[in-house]
Amino acid sequence: MQKISTCLWFDGQASEAAEFYTSTFDHSSMGQTTPGPDGTTLTVEFKIEGREFLGLNGGPAFTFNEAVSLVVNCDSQEEVDRYWGALLVGGEESQCGWLKDKFGLSWQIVPTAMSGL
């Protein structure tokens, strides 16, 4: 277990998001879910590329913004295209490799060669 992991707040979409992310990235898996008092999912644990996340169905009080984003370092243009295309479905693109997915979470899709430039 990681000492520090990330909790992502959703408005009823935590399971859908976890399934989407784990199907998009290699080395990813679903974990335990915790039911809420009404029987729907309250939390879902999942891993993306070995990193632990917790999806929380916390309601509409908070939403994602660009102040926090997940960075995907890509070794090839094929990998950039793959993740960009998958994460952009239902979302919106921005500039300089940034996009918001259909859940509103911001991602940076970055070629590893960029750091050398």
C-alpha cells in the first residue's frame, strides 16, 4: 500500500470513472468498493499504472479544476495519440497537451522527449 494516494471526488460517477481509467491504462486494476447507506457505491479503490486511487461519490459540492492534473509521460507519438484519443472521448481539449476527460479531470499528455528540448 502506498503511504500517500489520491482521492478523486465524483458526483455519482466514481465506479464508471475507475472502470474507464483502468481500461485505458496498462498495469491497472479495480479494487474494493464500499457501499453507501443507500446501497450505491460510496468509494471505489483502483490502480492506474500501479498508482493507488480512491474514487469517492461525494456529490455535487466540489468539482475538478486545472489546479490539479494527472501527467502521463509518453515514450512515443503512438502512445501520445492513444491516451489523448481515449481520454478526450466526451471531454474537451485545451492547449499544450492538456485535456479534460468526460468526468472533468484534467490530464497532461506529455512526450518524454519534451524534457530534453
